[in-house]
Amino acid sequence: MWEKLQAMWRVKEVRNGLLFVFVMMLLFRITAHIPLPGIDLDALHRYFQANQVLGLLNLFSGGTVRNFAVVALGVTPYITASIIFQLLAMIIPRLEEIQKDGEAGRQRINQWTRYATVPLAILQSFGLIQIMRQSQFEILTRTDLLHTITLIVTVTAGSVWLMWIGELISEKKVGNGISLLIFAGILAGLPQNLSQLISAYDSSQFLTYAIYAAIAVATVVGVVFVTEGQRNIPVQYARQVRGGTGSVGGVSTHLPLRVNMSGVIPIIFAISILMFPTVVAQFFVYARSAWLANAAQWIIAVMQNQAVYGVLYFVLVLSFTFFYTAIVFQPDQIAENLQKQGGFILGIRPGKPTSEYLTYVINRINLIGALFLGVIAVLPIVAQGAGGNRLLAIGGTSLLIVVSVVIESVKQVESQLSMHDYEAA
């Protein structure tokens, strides 16, 4: 470990990338503590204590909603835009073709995602202001039109700024920028969460805390195990004769298929989808129409039911694991590339049979990874239901994200170090 840390500091590109990420996270945390004007923070904190959904929204915004800072929405609008375009690519053939068009296609999709982030940030900031305005606590000290417009513009600009920072971090190849911003927000809130757990502790809850500690250890071990696990498919390259240069090829290698190719993305997508109906329902809790208000209250009550929430969470994690893997792993393209390079899987004919075999293998591997990830995701909710502590479910989700993001970042740094050693040799 110490050798790798020394190597990270010696390699200029890695060192500069890590320092850049540290500075960007520091800027993010500074802006996360700059509250917007006209907000009663004490009333806001009391409202958060009474609303679990806003606690999850605060988690994915990086802890900025709780302070109603200038970056109150965090990277949530960008995540929502990404989910929309990922889903549209499965429905619209033209978008699917663009997405498969290599790096140029991905750049176009990313650009459209950035454009979509702006209107989504405006809608979500307006929705958040409406939720604050309709709460039983007097959170907003000013409700005039000019102040509302100022809040919307400021929060939207903050989200776009964080999106830009996230992409700059991703360019340094030391981790996914959006995930690292969420990671920074979780770590920043860790001392406060621990202090709340310790202050609320009594001897009668010893079993609950013991279960939570065991789940935390199991989550770390499980995520590392699944993320590091892979299936190696043996690949043979045929020997080729090229003019007077002799023969080339004829080597044996393997194609690594990871158990969980999607990383932490299914968790982020799943909770984003779970928060959506409750956030929308918050708009209509105090509607004049009785049936609309009753429907909104019913949706909120259903989503706050731990059994319903846990089942939906598990199903969505499974679904998004398969969904995202289908996007990042293209068996047809891999089979085509192997055939062009003179490679083949032992015992499998090149072309379509290779693509079908890869699809069969990745589906089996992905089923194990998705089930494991889903079980780990809902274990903290089971512990919360046993002990009745709201922080346990949020803390378990946070732990899952933190471990996954750290592993992803370590892999990218190790890849850069390996590339540097290869170039030096």
C-alpha cells in the first residue's frame, strides 16, 4: 500500500489529478455552507428531521439541501437528465444508434444531457421551494416573486457549476466526478451522523447497533468482493503471416467480465426514481381538491412504508444493474472486434455465436452481482425496521456508495500507474 501511495505521488499526472480533485471538493464543501437568503435554517432542520425523503435527497445532493445552500440541488438534476437519456436510448432507435457510435456518439449524448440539466434544475429548484413553502414550518421568510426567481436562478447556476466541476474531475481519470461529489458530501456528513447515533444511544438499543455494525462490515466486504470478482473468458488469436515480416499473433489471453460492471450507478438511479413520486406528491399535500390531497398523502404514506420501500428498492437495483450493463457492455461489438483482430473464444465460432455466448455468460454473471447488490442495499432497511432508527437506512446507503466510489477511483488510479510504468519501460 505504501509503495502505491509513493508511486501516486511520484507520477506527475496522478499527483496533479489528485490535488485538483481535492481542491474542487474543497470548493464544493465551501459553497455547500453558503445558505441562500430568506431561509430560516432552524425551521429547515426541524422539517428534515420529520421527513425521511428529504433526508435521501440531501444524501444525493451532497448534504447541500439541509443548509439550502447556493448548490442546494447538488448534482441531482444532472443525474435525472442522465437517467432520462439512458431510458430514451432504449426506446428511440436513433438515440441508440448515436449512443453506439463510439466516442463521438457519447459526446453528443453528454452534450444533450448538459442542456437538459438546466430546465430540470429550474423545475426541481421550483419544486423544492414549493415544498418548503407548503411545509408546516415557516422555512421561507420571504415569498415575493422576485425573491423566488432569485432563489431559482441561484440554485440552477449552482447545479450547473457542480456539473462542470464533476466533468473536470472525470477528465483527470481518478474517478467519476459526479460520484466523487456525492462521496464528498457523504463524508462531510459522517461526523454529524455518528454524533446523532451516539447521542441517541441507550443500552436497550445495543442489539440494534450491533446488527448495524455487522451490516456495515458485511456491506464493505460484499461490495469489495462483488466489484473485484470477474470471469475470465479464454481468447486465442490466430497466427497470421504478413509478407517478409514473418508471423504475428498466435497468443492466448482472456476477456475479463466483471460481476458488477455498473458500479454504484444502479444505487444512484434506484433512489433517484424512488424519491420522484414522493417529491411530486409533496406539491399536492395541501391542494384544494380533497381527492388530490388524499392521493398525495396516500403516495407519501406508501413510500414511507419500509416493506414497500425495501421491495421497490431491491427490484430497481436489480433492474438498473441489468439496464446499465446492457449499455456499457456490447457483445455484438466485442464479437466483431475479436473477429477483425483474428481472435476467437475457444470452442465458440466467431461472429454471431460469439456474441450469443458472451450475452449468455454476462447475463448469468450479472444475475449474481445484481442479487448480491440488491441484498446489500436492503439489509440496512431491515435493520432499521428492527430498531426503528431512521439513520440506519440512510447510513447503509451512504456506506454502499462510499465503498463503491473508492474502489472505482482506486482502479482508475492503478490504471494510470500501470500505463505510466508501461510507457517508462
